[in-house]
Amino acid sequence: MTETVQKRAIKNSLVGLFPFFINILSALITVPVLLAKWGSETCCVWLALFAGYTMLQSLDNGHINFVSNKLNVLYHKDIPASRDVLGSSLQVFFY
């Protein structure tokens, strides 16, 4: 019943591809609909705003993952350093 690390990595990668393909399918469906209903200028503004929002969301998720991984590593080795990492994440949160 035990699986190797490689098999688990492949399974997780395949599961991670599912949302990727859903996003592609969503874009292929929504962009033509938006172009037909709104016209090219309004649709381009909407897509630019949505791209900016997605970029900020990706940066935020990346920072959250970094802080959580760093806390997991430091908590077992150096608790004062883990407090510093948590404090820096709160600074980013409030700015």
C-alpha cells in the first residue's frame, strides 16, 4: 500500500493540471462571449483589470506559501527566527 515519492508526485501533478485546463477552457469560452456582448474596447479593459487582479492574487499566494513553509522549517529549529518571519508577514499584510 505504500507508494513511492515519484508516484505521489505524478499523481499530485496530474491533479494540479485539472484546474489549469479548467482555466484555459474558461478563457476560451468567456473571451468570445465578452467580445460579442461588450465590444473590443470594453472587453480589453476588463481583461486588463482581471489580469492585474490575477497577478496580485498570485503574488499574495506565493508570499503566503513562502511564509508558511519558512515557519514550518524554523519552528522546529529556531523559534525566535520563526517569530521574525511571522512578524514580517504581518507587515506585508498591513501594507
